[in-house]
Amino acid sequence: MNYIKRESNKFICEYTYPNSVIRSEYTQGEYSPELDRDEKGELRFYMQNGNVITYKMYINYTYVRQFGITVDTAALMFFIPSWEGNLKAYSLRTGKVWWRSNVKKAGKVFHYMNSVICLSNYNTLYKLNIENGKVIAKKKVTNVFDISYSYLLCLSPAGKWEIILKDDLSVIQSFEDKDITALPLADVFVYESSLYLLESSCDDLGYIQHRIKKHSLNLDNRVTEDNMAKDISESRVETIRKLYGDII
């Protein structure tokens, strides 16, 4: 899971899963009339060991700042979604394209073990092989949140919320909740055996405001006892406090 903070012409991603990369920053390039788009910007990866990896590359700032840049936990590759093209995986060592998937208009991207999971604008959730981008499984959903290490929370086309196992995209629990559907959610996650909702909205002056709500829901024991989930949840809460203040 990555959390995004925007600063003028820069967006910052903080990573909460165990990772050799702790943060990435992309500084937008200047607009070029000849290219009719921005010039190459600067992408930096900050490593746990103190090293910084820097690449000059073009990223569609307007689009990617909504979803950020996902990095696999082994720090071998990073993933950039695209509205106009395909989801791409890049080598973290060289900055070159590793593979291009057939998934178009990808938005949210999650790394899980030897796979990549992403949501396309065609209301389809894809699970891809991390080595080559080939589709392993897919499921129709309209929204998705990375709630813990092994589970996703998805909104089905029928309006039901479904807790899905990342291994095979199977549903282990479903429920209806119109309140959650109506909220401007930035994130949903399991913390201390409860579901927490991170709301993101603008105030009257246009400034982004964040709020946390604890949601009462009898979660399946497999979710609350998820392997690695407790450490990851603590890391997520620490990152939320760092970026958005002491709201939880």
C-alpha cells in the first residue's frame, strides 16, 4: 500500500509494507509546447539503507498522482498505471520497462507475493504474474481497497462489499453498506480487529481534509488474524499520522 502526498509539482509516495524502498518522489517536468506535454521529470527512490536511486523519465503527472507508484517488496521493480496505454512494470535497477501488460486504463495497483493486482477503468480487477504481466485471474468490481496483507475489500457491480482473498480473488465475506459506498474514501484497512475508513475530501477553500472513522463490522476471523497484518497495520497508521496528522 502506498500513501500519496502532493506538494505543488511533486507527489510523494510513502510505502507501508515491508520494503527496501521507504519512499518515492516524482517532480514534474516543465511543460513543452513542442511535445505538447511535460518534459521528463525526476523520479527518486529512497532506500532503507540510505541510498537514493534517481531516474529522468516522463510520467503522466495528472493521472499517476491519483494512484501513485507501486514498488514490489523485493525492490526489483516498480509499476506505473496509465490512462492512455497499458500498465507497465519497470526495473528498479535500470529504470527500463520490464513488461507491458494487456491491461489498459489501470488505476490502483497492489503488489502481493509473486503477483500484481490492479483495477482497470473497465470495472475489472486483474491479478497478473509479476514476472511477465500475464493475466492469472480477473473479477468484475467497481472499487477496491488493500485492507490487509492477504485481503482486499471490493465493491461489486451489484453494490455489495466483498472481502476477497488475494491468492485467487475468491470471496470470503460479503455485506451491504450504503454509508461506506457514499463516503469519499481514500483508504480502508484493518486495525486492531476493526475496519477503519480514511475519508478524503475538500473543504470550502479547496484544501484536502482527511478524517478517520472506525466501522463496526463483524470481520471474518481469517481477516483479523491475517499473517503479517498486525505489523503492517501499525505501519499504515504511523504513515497516516505522518502525512495527515494525528487523526487516528
